[in-house]
Amino acid sequence: MSSINMVIPILIFVVLLVLRVHIAICFAVAGIIGTTLIRGFDSSVTTLGLAVYSETSNYILLSIPLFVAMGDLLFFSGISSLLYEFAFKWAGKMRGSLAYATIIACTAFGACTGSSMAAVGTLGPVALREMENYNYKSSLAYGCITSASSLGIMIPPSLAFIIYGYICAVPIGPLFIAGILPGILVSLALMAQVFIMLARNPGLAPISDVHFTFKEKMISLVKVSWVVILFIVIVGGLTVGIFTATEAAGIGAFVTFIMLVVTKRISWKVLTAALKNTAKTSCMIFTIIIGAKVFNTFLGLTGLPGAFTEYMGNLPVSRYLVLSLILFCYIPLGCFIDSIPMFLLTLPVIYPVIEKLGFDPLLFGVLITLVAQISLLTPPVGMNVYVLSGVSGRPLGDCFAGSAPFLIPMTLCVIILVAFPQISLFLPGLLK
């Protein structure tokens, strides 16, 4: 095969990406042109048709619209205000209590919706207003909101884990379970960062003088208790093997709807808005998956994944050095491409290398998801920071500056997870 047949489609992909063409079209156009150059136009058309059918009829991917529906129902029903109220009332009167409450609320809401940007867009203005009303420095608020919200793609249900599991043929249930302890670790690390920052500069946040009675705290707990029940149902069912990830998605969406009806937080307006957004988001994701399938078929025809695996697997260096290089490359890439298309683009090439090096697929899934979280805060295109700047009207540079210190604990968590893989693998090990 001529090398020009491989280079031209890849250049087309890069050019279209730079021109800000939708990533699905970048994948599909480059893949069709590449397959045409290698196998002919008829083969490329067949590839596109097969991709549409195989991806939209895949049982594993059925969990995507169901989990999206669950998250959208929670999002449009206003659960964010209840979570923030709960975290605020239970945070206590310590210095920076509102910052800790913001991290807890953003983590919980991100986990409920599976979307970090939804957490930033919804809780960002509320948390920012409350923190500034109590004389917190804006820079601290920016960092708490953007960093904690990124945990939405780590703690189940996680769309990133579904895509990773689908591409790499890794069971989704154990992946979800593997993300729980690392997600908690990152959340605690972010709180530790707040504690250190306040110890060095107490002026960032005052000591809270707001007092809530035990009765008020318990009422706030009762209001969000059904969200905890929902999480336990999904994760518990996966842990003991009662149902698969796809079944968990269906049960989660159904239970969410019933609980919203019982608590009278559902209306026709909320339901239609949630379903419209679910359809829009699901169509976008499946379009990207179909385009990526076409592009990856082209890559398979070039033999590039196999050659790359052979080269990287035989390098005369430590396998941890190779892993570090791979993870490092995900940070700049994630600054320009969202986690789902980034996984679809890279994993067919990268994952065989990880397999050859002998790393656990669950551990690697957690690691690249965490690195994808880091990229959400990293300039020039840290999506969480852009969203916060957009919904709050604050200068983008200030938001990036406030978020920068929180990159330190997140990076340290990557190192800790590599050094102590059992943090990720302990809970999945209980499934065996």
C-alpha cells in the first residue's frame, strides 16, 4: 500500500478539525476517503452502511441514551439546588466550609448526570454567587467548581467508561465499580488542596457564621436521600451481578422518573425538555461513534495500529515510562477534543499497546478518564473553564488562573493510582 494513501486521509482529518468541522464529519469524511483510496468507493460505501447498522443496534451502547435520560431528568428537575443546600448545611462552621460544600455538591451532581459540563453550567452560577456573598475569593470558587465538576466522567454512571468498555471489549459493570474509589480519592484530594490553600492564605475564605439546626440538616438530607438510593441501586446491582450496565441504565432512568413523580418534581415542561435534550445528546454521540467506526476501519486497513503496537511494545524502556508518555499525550489532545471522540480516535491504536505491556484494562480505563478530567481544566481549551466563564460572565483568564492550583492534586492522584493500582482494582475484585 502506498504511504500517500495513509497520509492524505489523516491530513484531511486534521485540516477539518482545525477548521472546527464537527468531529463526526471529520471522522467520516477522512475514513471514507481513506477506504476509497485503499479498497475503492464501493467498499467505503459498504463500510459506512455497516457502521450505521452495527453501532446503532449494539446492545451495550443502548445504555448511553438511557443514562443520558436519567441525567437529563435530574438536571431539568432542579436536583442541583437540593444537593447544594444539603452540602451547605452539613459542611459545618469551619473556615472554607462553603468551598468544601461546593466540591461535594459538584461531585454528586456530576455523578448523577454523568456530565461535568452540565454540573458546571447548573451549579456554577449558584455556587459562585453564594461563595462571593460570604466573601470568598472568586479564584477559590472558580477552582472548586471546575475541578469537582469534572468528576462527572469518573463516578458512575460514566459515558466515558461506556465508550472505553465498548471499544476495548472491557465489561462495563466492573469499569463503573473501578471508578468509585478513585473518584472519592480525587474528591478528597481537591478538599485537601482547599485546606492547604486556606492554611497558607486564610483570606481566601472566612469562617462560616451561619448556623443550621439538626432538624434543618435532616430535612435537607431527606430531600436528597432518593438520589443516594438511586446511586445504591445502580452500583449495588452491578456489584452483586443482579443486572448488566445496560439493564442498570434502564432501571436508573425508570427509578428516576418514578421518584420525580413521587416527590412532585416532574412536570410536562421538565419531561419534554429532558427528552428533547436526551434525543439531541444521544444522536450526537451515536453520530460520532459511527464516524469513528468508519475512520478506524480505514486505520485497520493501513496496518498502523499493529505496527504501532509492535514498536511501542518492544521499546527497551520501562513499561511505566511508556504508560507515562501515553497518559501525558492525552492531556494536550484533551484540550482540543472532548473525551468521547478522543477515546474513539486513540484507543483502537493505544489499547493494544497497553495489553502488550501487561497493564490491567480496568486500571488504564480509570487512568485515561482521570487524565481526560485534567484536560477539562487545562488551557487553551479547558471545556469546564469555558463553560463557567460563559454562564457566569467572568473573564476567561481569571477562571483559568483560579482552576490552575487544582491541577496539582488531580495530577498527584494519577501518580498514586499508577503506584497503587489496587485502589482501582479492589472493588472490581469483589465481583469475581
